[in-house]
Amino acid sequence: MGKLIISIFLFFSLLGSPCHSVSVVTNPSVHQQDISLLQLRAIYTLQQRHWPDGTPITVFRLSDSPQSLHPQFCQELLKVYPSQLDQLWDRLVFSGQAERPQSFNTPQEMLRAVAQTPGAIGYSDKKVSDDQVKFLPVKP
Amino acid sequence: MIRSSFYLLSLSLLCQASQVLATPPGNLHGFAQQSALYSDDNDFIGNSDDNIATDIRDFGLNYHQRFSDSFSFAGQIVSHEAGEQTSNNIELDYGFIEYSPLQKDNIRASARLGRVIQSYGLFNDVRDVAHLRPTVFVPYSIYYDRLRKSVFAEDGASFKLELIEPASVWTSEIGIAKPRSDKNEIRAFLPSQLLSGSGDGKNAYFFRIANESALDYRVALSGIYLSWDYQGDFVIPTGPSSSIAIPVDGSMAASSFGVSLEKTFGSFNLISEIFRPQVEYLDIVPDINPNTLQINGTQKIRSQQLAGYLHMNYACSITITCFTQYEYFKIISKDEDLTNATTRDIAAGIRIFLPYNLQFKIEVHEVNGSAWLGLDRDDAVQKWHYYASQINWTF
């Protein structure tokens, strides 16, 4: 049994995933100039629901399609696998505590929603520039 | 089969309907799971001894509606089947109104009224959603699967206070309720198969104090207490077609408290819980001289137990997680002779996250002992294995 477990762990630990660049974006009404990993995690796990000035936070995400930025956002910025974040959201949903963040199919749709919703937060490809939203650097 | 097809069809239709209905403020979600279980000895769930038991499935629908910033409703209906002992009727799993009078960036307070979820351990809140369990079943020794409905949610009220700090959230929850009196669960919980009667829920109390740093760790101290009145007969067979029925009027209780911990180290995730369950039966089993059948009053039966597990999983890739688990259960004191009082279960398995919110688990368990299987399973085999697989889906 022990050898079997070790073999399985070693085999799958060889698998990896590519790396991309993702930025955090917010509605311009958000006063912060940067965001820490701790705060980003607290927001995306729905633990922090208000900005420090009291504005309610609206969390947006991209859908789970293979071409989506969502897996890169989870791994690169939140330092977790998408399945770990999905599990946490589902835990809140199925225990009646909260709703999943609103999901969008394309980055353009999400950027538009972030620009139009006070207190909103989302993410975007680093190469994209958009005057309607605020790009927040993530502090380690 | 017909019933299952009906459920699947209903769920598909509801899934389609949710596309229309899932506009703010209401949201509809659901889950389904189908498991298969084979055990080389001992019927673990259903008829699994040298047979593949497939009568293990759940279907559920979950609805959440926010009426205002302070008021919301959450409810879930479920059909649960785990062998012949369970009824697979559609039942209200939980349903409550939540009032949140205080919502600031550093403190939140709320009260729930209705059929409220009992905060207990790390997985009781979502015990019916297979997608959220790290293994095919919740650890038996801690989560009282024979009392699934009663341990999960009861009719009553609960209160929650959250203190939000930069690095973590402190949560304290307490609740008071009336335990459900499900006929099958009461029968499964009785200390003897010679008893026939019915239970009536008396009191349920629960609490949980937890600290959680999102996606990093969560630690909790929690406890639960459930009690029922019981009235019925203790029926002693005296011949092929004769018996003596002794009326009994007593009470029974189940309680448990302990600590829980989950910690993530990059791709590694560790979960451990240690609990001290106790069951107590008062004035339910008569104290009878087996030779003369003379009744010398009633017995107080109490069993104190120690239950715990250590679960480690490793995210091998974006879609595959491997896990191993060691579970331990011991009856540490008892007022009557019980056999097979210790159980050790070593398990390993793989969990695969598939497209379309599907998930597949397969695992093998090497078990030494049979203490979970029930107090009167003296025919159980000491060393045995079971193999379980599960496909589940959420939307």
C-alpha cells in the first residue's frame, strides 16, 4: 500500500502547467493603489466583503473554459489551483452562506462590468490596457 | 432505476430552468452523486459483502435568495440513499431565514431561524455534497452517518459572530434546536435489535469557534449534543412463535466535541480532526436475568469513544489530486461488553476534476476492526477491505 501511494504521488508530481501574466483590476472608485496577496485571497474567498472605506466589494471572475485566464489568475496570483478556489466557493454556496462570484465568458465583458460597478474587482491579461478600470499591482 | 431516471430528468430540467431563474437576487444550484462500493467482508453500506453495492446516491437542489442587505433565505432539498436502511424520499435538508443586522468591514453578526445547519467539524455543513468531501464518504467515526439527518440540520435557531482581521476571520456559532425523529435513524441508533418503539426529539445544542485564513488554514473547536425520549417495548423471544414484551420508557443521547485542522502547503493539503463522541441510553434496555427472565430494573448504557483521522492530499496537476488517509476509532470506555472496539482504516485514492463540474473519485481502504458497523455486529470480520468509487456533479 505504501509503495503504491508514493508511486502515485511521484508520477503526478511530474506534471506541470504553463505560466501567464495576469493583473488585478478594480473599478476606479476603489481608493487603494495596490493589493496584498493576503487581501486578494480574502476578497476572492469572500471573507472580506467591504473595502476599507466601507464600499461593498463585488467580485467578478472568468468562466472555466480552457482558454480562460481564470486558471492562470488562480495559480499565478492566488497561488492555488482553480479547483481549490471552486471548492471553497461551493462550500459557501451549499452551506447557505454566500453566492459564487458572477462569471463572464470573455475578458472584455468582465472589464466592462468592472468599469460599470462601483467597488468591483476582477482580473485581466497584463498586456491589455483599459482607461475605464484601475490596475492594482499585487504585493507579495 | 425508474426513480433514478426521474430524478436525473428532473434535475436536467431544473438545470435548464436555472439558466432562466438564476438572475439576481435568487440563485439555484444542485448536486448529484452515484457511488459504487465493494467490500470483501462485512456489509459496509447496502449489500456490499462480495457484491458491488450501487444503491448509494444523492440528488440535491439548493436555493439562495437575498431579499435585502439584512435578510436572506437559503434552503436545500435532498434525496439520500445509502443502502436499505435509508429512505430515498425527497426531504428538506435545511431551510432558514438569515437576519444580518451588523455588517461592517471588521465585524459581522447574523441569526438564523428555521431548519438550521449545525456547525460541527469541518464537513458537517456540506456533508451531503459529495463534490466537497475529500473522500467518497465523510469519516464515519466522527460524523455519525447513522444519524445523518439529525446531526446535519435541526429545527431551531443559531447565531453567528465574525471578527474579520487582515490575515484571518474568527467565527463563533451557537445554536439550539429540536432533534428530528426519523424512524430509520432512531432504529439504527438503538442499542438492541430487540427494541421496537419510537423516539421523540428533546434537545439539540451545538457550537463552533473557528479561525480561517482563506486558502491557507482553518482550525476549529466544535461540539454537538442531541437527545431523544424513547418509548416502546423490549421484545424477548421465548419460543418459535412466542415472546415477552417489556414496556420501556427512557431516553438516549449522542454527543461529540473535538478539534479540526486544515492546512495547505502549496500543492499539499492536510486535514485532521480528533473528536470524543459519546452515546448514552437510559432506561431503554431492561436488566434481565437470562436464566429466570426476572427483570431487575433497567440499564444505563454509556459508550465513550475516541475518533480521529489524518488526511493528506497532493494536487498532482490542475485536475488530479492524490490522497491518503488514516482513520482511527476506539471505544475507550463502555458499560457493556462490546466486541471489535477498535478500528483502523488506511486508505489511498485519486480524485479527478473533470470538465462540466464533474468529479471522479476512486479509493481503496484496508480496515482492521468493525466498531463503526454498529453496536450489535458481533458477526463482523476483523480484517477487511473496501473499494469505493464515485462520480459527482454540481451546477
